[in-house]
Amino acid sequence: MSTENSSFEKIKDAVTFTIAIITCIAGVIFWVQSANDDKISRLESEISQIRVDVKDLEKNTSEILRVVGRLEGRMSRTRNRE
């Protein structure tokens, strides 16, 4: 009976140890994922702000090019008159 009891204790200890290791690994994985959530959300907001800035720059660049084109047109008309 003590042999059966001893082998049962060994199996119980092995199963308990395995469950503890799996729980520890799962806890570390969830901790790492949740620790990065703040960083990811901050990066997403910064990227969206950069996209808005790039769109504004494109709009401003188009406006500048349009004004430069008008000025070049006026300059060529002025030179043709001379």
C-alpha cells in the first residue's frame, strides 16, 4: 500500500508541477501583452497625428505649387510684353 501511495504522490507532484509551470508561462505571456498595450495605443495615436500632418503638408504643397505656377505665368507674360 505504501508503494501505491508513494507512486500516487509522485504522480500528483508531477501533475501539480506541470500545472504550475503552465500557469506561470501563461501569466508571463498575458503580462507582456498587457504591458505593451499602452505603448501600442500611444504609437497608434502618434501615427494618426503624423498622417494628418502629412495630409496638411500635401495640401500646402499643392497650394504653393499653384501659386508658383501663377507667378511664372505672370512673369512670362511680362517678359513677352518687353
